[in-house]
Amino acid sequence: WRKTQVMHATMVQLYTSPVLDAPHLLEHEEDEGELMKDEGLQQVSLEVSTAYHGYETYIEDGLICLKHKIRNLEKKKLKLKEYKKRLSQGEELNKDQKVRWSRMSSPDSNAAPHLSVFFSSAAAWSDSSQVSSPERDGNFTMVDSGHGDSMSVSTVEVPMTPHSHQPTLLPMQLYPLSQPLRVAFTASRTANFAPGNLDQPIVFDQLHSNLGETYDTHIGRFTCPVNGTYVFIFHILKLAINVPLYVNLMRNEEVMVSAYANDGAPDHETASNHAILPLFQGDQVWLRLHRGAIYGSTWKYSTFSGFLLYQE
């Protein structure tokens, strides 16, 4: 009996433990390592994809700005050709056209944008001076150069190796989209205006809005802040007298559109019109009373409004 008990104990001691054997354990660890490696590759792939998606966005924005700049230059070129043709045929330009001619043909005009590049040379891409600290990783800064118009060329630094400990920044030349300029005004006249002389400027004394501070209530003129297309609207109430009302919308000293009111009786009537005008920076738009008299009131029947439709 004692011999049988010793043999049983020996068998218990020699019995294999029901755990994973060494080869199977090593294989499990290798699988986990491969899984971690795959996850790491997927993370790097996602980061690189995100970075290059950012590059494509910058390039698309740059191309949009470039198209706007080229379109603006083509318009100026057509205008210059038209003025040259008229001058060669012996025609005389009016005062407004002479001002435009001098602006567009002056050598310091910004009619030659730097269209050369979005990217710098290969040497600049690998310049060691472009290496930045980790605190700047992922920061994309666009700064307008401030020269010429709002579509000037700017430099953007883009990380070559996203989310790394020592990112290398690559210089890229872009045409950044500027913040939209807000220009709009509405003014009214609160007092009668009967000058007795022809061709007098109409001054609207009360402002209801003046985004961009472009309308001057002292001289009654809107001054164009940037090249673009603008919309102007006016409504003028005639004073109840037997004199017809003639009103001109002026661009500098040129009549753009006019309005007329008269029924042959001393009654109040309204003269109104509107126009969509291309303007250059510095152009002035105002209303001129060619003949007649204007009724003014705190109820603000006579108004003048304008706003920027889109910027060139």
C-alpha cells in the first residue's frame, strides 16, 4: 500500500500543468506585436493622409485666388486696349477715364502679380533652417504681405513629418483668401433742399448704417475702399412745387443713371433708380440735384444706399 501511494505521488508531480506551453505563448506574443505594428502603421498613414489633405486645401485656395487675380488683370488689359484705341483714333477721354488711364498705366500699379510659384526650389525644401521646435508642430500660419491688394503672396510652413518629435517645416508660397470686406451704407435727408442753382450735390445728413466708414455726411459722397462691383439705390421725394425734379447718380464727375418726377401739379412725387457699378479704389459716388427741390422730413422719405457686391 505504501509503495502504491509513493508511485501515485510521483505521477502527480510529473503531470504536466494545464497552461499554455512555451511555443504557443511565444506565438501569441508575436501576434500581439504584429497587431501593435499594424495599428502604428495605420496611425502614421492617417496622420500623413490628414497632412496631405491640408496641403491640397491650401493649393486649391491658392488657385482660386490666382484665378481672381488673372481675371482682374484681363479686365484692366481690355480697358487699356480700349483707351489706347480711342486715343489713336483721336477721341478725347473724359475726366473719369483719364484718371483710370493714369492709374492703370502707371509703372507702380500692382498689375504684375508674382505668379511664379506656389513652391520654392528643392534646396529650400531641405534647408535645415526650416526645422522648428515641437511646440510649433501642426501650426499653419498665413500672413498677408500687406503689399498691393489683399491677394498678395504669403509664406506658409507645413510639417514634412506630422506629429514627430522634430518636425521639418517646408516653405510654401500661397495666395491666401482674404477676409471678406464689409461695405454698406444707408443715409437719409431730414430737411428740405431747394438750392435754386443747377447741379448741386445732395448731402444726406443722417446715417442709418455705414459699414466700412465709406460715406461722408459732410460732403455727401461715398468713397470706394477697394476695387470691385457695387450696388447703389436712391429714392428722392419731390417738394410740392411746380418744378420738375431731376436727380443724377454720379461716379466722380460722370452721370451713371438719372431719375425724374413731375406731373405738372404741386404735389409730392418720388424719383428713384439704381445701378450696379464697377469701381476702382478712390472713386466717389454721389447724388446730384440737376433741377428741382427735395422734401426732407424726420420720416426719412429721401434716402441713398449702397453696398459692395463683390471685391475684385
